[in-house]
Amino acid sequence: MARVRLSVAERREELLRAAIEQIEARGVAAVRIADVASTLGVSNALVLYHFSTKEKLVAAAFTYAAEDDLARLRKLLGRRTSALRRLRAAVRWYAPTGQAKGWRLWIEGWAAALREPTLQEVTRGLDRQWKAAITEVIAEGVAGGEFECPDPTGAALRLTALLDGLAVQMTAYTGAVSRARAQEWVDEALARELGLAREALAAAVR
């Protein structure tokens, strides 16, 4: 059967999705151009035509994944409901118990970023945008009198650090923390940062 001819944009997206799949399966260090090409049944030359080097392909793949996650975050935070509901929905989605993109991919990205300046910029950019979005909705909730938080920026950083740390534990060490326990800790941390009792948090978002 003849292969469907794709536009340049469609081909790049197909290659990026394949790269993400291979990075999650093999790791950044081990993945090869040939692995991505083989997944799609195309030549190495085609992959190199679009990205020229493995490093550029990997950086582009993480950028693509980051943009996808950020689009989902903005959608959650843009809902027409209370700041508290939007904030809890975003935190639950991002948490390792939620529906955010595979945490194995981001753990690989953090590790590789220690040696790859381009990838470091990608992961740092995602981190900054995530914190800025959470800071904004916390400040909105404070201004609207929904809860109290004297330091929205610090609260966003602490929540992110907790979520990232739990993700590492749950991804690297199967069974180290149960999903139920992780969710309990996340809710407790969110309530604490907003000056609410956990029961009040649960009641407010029903």
C-alpha cells in the first residue's frame, strides 16, 4: 500500500511523536535517529532532513511535549469557574496521579538537560511557564477573597517541587508511594498553601 504523502508540518509532527515515544522507551542517551526512523518505516535521511542532528530532534521533541502540556494547563486554568476549582484541577492533572504527559519523559529530560544547554532551556522554559500560570491563579483567588496566601510565587514553587519529587519517587521506584497517598499529600499541601483546612478544600470544589 502506498504511503500517504504528508505536508512538512504533518511530517515533523509525526517524527516528533515518534521521538517522544522512543525517548520514553529507551532514554535520551540511548535513542538513535535509526530508532525513530524505524518506528515510522522511513529512512534516517528523512529524519535528518527535518532535524539535521539527534540533539536538535530531541530538543524539538521536548519542546513539542512542553507546548502540549502547557496548552492543556492553560485550558484548565481558563475555565469559567472559581480560582480554587481551576487551581485544584490543574494540580491534580499535573500530579503523578493525574493525566499529564508521561513523567518518564520529563525525568529523562531533566537528566539530559544537565549536559545539553538547548534541552536545559526547554525544560527551564516549561518550568517557568508552569509556575507563572499557577502563581497567577493563586493571586487571582487571593484578590477575590477565596483564600489567603501571602506569597503566591513561593506557593507555586513549593507545590511544583512537591509534585516533581513525587513523580520521581513514583516513576523510579514502583510502589514507593501509592497513588492514593500521593493524592492525599497533594491535597494537604494545596490546602496548607491556601490557608484552608483540607475538609474545606474538598467541600469548596465539589
